[in-house]
Amino acid sequence: MAARTYATPEQLAAWTGQAAPDDAERLLARATEDVDSALLTAVYRVDDDGDPLDDTVRAALADATCAQVEYQLATGDDGTGAAGHWDSVSIGPVSLSGRSGTASGAAGVELAPRAARALRRAGLEPGVVWPW
């Protein structure tokens, strides 16, 4: 059984402007998990399979999922979250380097900035009840 995703490989290709990677379905499934975790306490209407009923919600979730995959690919993450983000700063003779913290949502999920914006624009945020 295929994992549930909010977006298709075709939607991902349209979002990024590039052919979807060979493992697009796996990446989209992982990104869907991230989006679900970021919206853990958001309330919106769903069908018996848990899919959103509202077209605006469905589109926002698809956009956020594609943005999440795009971000993971750009940062070298394979969807597992194992790829770290490193920072390096030099000021004159002083040089600092090390793993940098990255912004995480309330659920401890590192959500891509474009993904977070897609959700916010649709009014989908933790604790928010979508208008019926």
C-alpha cells in the first residue's frame, strides 16, 4: 500500500520546474508527514480517508508538501532529516564553525519557509479551526 501524500510527482515537477526525482513518491510521503506534524492541532474537514474536503485546503497542503520536498532537495536532505545544516563564520582572524540550529515549528518539525507560508496563507496553522 502506497503512503498517503498531499501531492503527486507531477505536482512536484510543476512546482520545481524540473522532472520529479526517481524517488519522488517516497520524498512526497516524508514531506506529507512533516506537514501533518506541523499542523497537528489544526482543524479542517476531511473525508473518511483523512483527505481534506476543501479545495483551498487541499491546494495549500499540496503546495506545502512540494515546497518541503524542494527545500529538502536544496539542502541535501533525502527526506529523513539526517542531513545537518552547518554554519561557518569568519570575522578577521576569528573563525567559527559548527552545526547551526534551524527553525522548527511547534511540533519540532523543520518546515521549509515556503511550506510554512503556503499553510499560513490558507489559514492553516496549529490550533486554528478552518471555517466550515
